[in-house]
Amino acid sequence: MKPNLPGLSIALLLLGPWLAAPVAQAAGGNTGTGLYLGGAISFNHASDLGAKIDASLADQGYSSSTSADSWNTDGGLRLGYQFTPNFALEGTYDRVGNIGLQSSLSAPAADTASGTWKSWGLGLHALGIVPIDSRWSVYGRLGVEQWHTSLNLTSSTGGPTSLSGSDNSTSLALGAGVSYTLTRNVDATAELIHYSRLGDASSTGRTGLNEFSLGLRYHFQ
């Protein structure tokens, strides 16, 4: 399964909460506001990461063929404030840890290398929320995230390869999710988020990231 978030669908999801807000409020939807703290388990997929790392190595004078793990499972944190039933702001921490790499190099010297590609990010996101009933809500997400990405490759055979690089990049975050109220203070979430850019094309490999997450939020009210 590879998450796919077409731009038009995301735009509609992001605009929908504001367009539908009067209807949702008239229907007596969830009116919770205030501070909340959340955590999530995320399943991350970086598109064609091996090929993008090969492109960055080519800029450094290496000829390589790299394969990367397809998925990474990690965690994230959310600290948010819901100002109205239809709008919230979140500060976010996300982590993509240790995606495994295997690389076969043919120049400047033949070698086999292994290593990791990893990234972590801090962001500020706006959420547009549509309460469906007293328990269910849907929401769209729009924000920016600052990512720190690193690449490390070392010879697996005692050869000369020893490569490392790091980069800071800013990414657009687009997402959509659903939440379900478990108790007065706790709700569960499921969400898809697309990050437009992690890493640097010449030092770490640049890629987009699709993330599916399952989480819990605690509302201080």
C-alpha cells in the first residue's frame, strides 16, 4: 500500500471544514476547545529513496546502485490548542528513524556499503475540523515542517567507502484525518499526511514522504 494524496482532493479536504462549519455547528457537533497533547505511531514511506540517494552520490563522484527499506515505523508528538470547534493549531515533532540502505558502488572503487537514512522534524500546522456528531470528526491539515536529515554509508567489506551528509530543509505538510471520542478527555485519530520535501539533492538525497499514523490525544478540559 502506497499512500496517494492528489492535490485537488487535499485542497477540497482543507477547504471543506470552513465551508461546512455553519452546517456542522447547526447540527450540534462537538464543541470542545482548549489545550491537548497527542502521540502517534507513524508508518512512513519515502518514494524511490534508493534512486534519489544514488543521484546525490553521483554529485559527489560515486557510481552506485542503492536499495532502501520500503517502510519505516516510528513515532510523533502533537501539542495543540483548539480555538473553536472548527479550528486548531498544532506544534509537531515527527521522526523517520534509520531507514536501512544497501549500496553497490562501481566507482571510484568497487565496494559494497550499508548504512542508514534518517530525519526528524518540527512543525506548525493548522487544522480545519468538521464535527460529524458527538463522537466523530474529520479534519484537514496544512502546515510547514523543518526537517533535519542525515545519510551515512560505510563499507560492508572493509573497503574505502565512508560517506556521511546532513541537511536542513523546509517542507509543506498536507493531510486529512478522522478522530473518534473515546472519553470526555481522550480521542483516537487516524491520518494521512504528505510532506513535500526531506533532505538535499546533492548531499542526502531529496524525497517526499507519505505518512499514515494512528494516535491518541488527551484534552485538558
